Amino acid sequence: MLTINANHHPLMNQFHKPADEELMIMILPLERYDDWLKANPSESENFLRAWPAELMAAEQHESPN
């Protein structure tokens, strides 16, 4: 599992303590799997992009305490 910095991501930066680095899982679209697997190390950085917040959803759930 690869994670990337999410300090400036409008959704994923809300899930950590304020002093902690904000991280999110790198999401790779299905159509890019082969490209990722065939990429050389210098090309790999091009895949490390945050998934757009408008394509994500989050729900708050009550704690089971």
C-alpha cells in the first residue's frame, strides 16, 4: 500500500490529528494498472497523485462505545 501526503487535500486532510502529517492511500485507476507495473522508477513519481476530492465521499459514523 502506497501513501501520499494529503496535507492540502480538501477531504483526506480531515482524518488525522492536527499535528500529524496527513496521509492518504494512493488510488490508481484500473486502466492505469499496466502502466504502473511497467513503469521504471523515474516514471513512477507521475502516478503519485491525490485522487480528486469531488470523486470521493465520506460519512461520519457514531463510535461503538
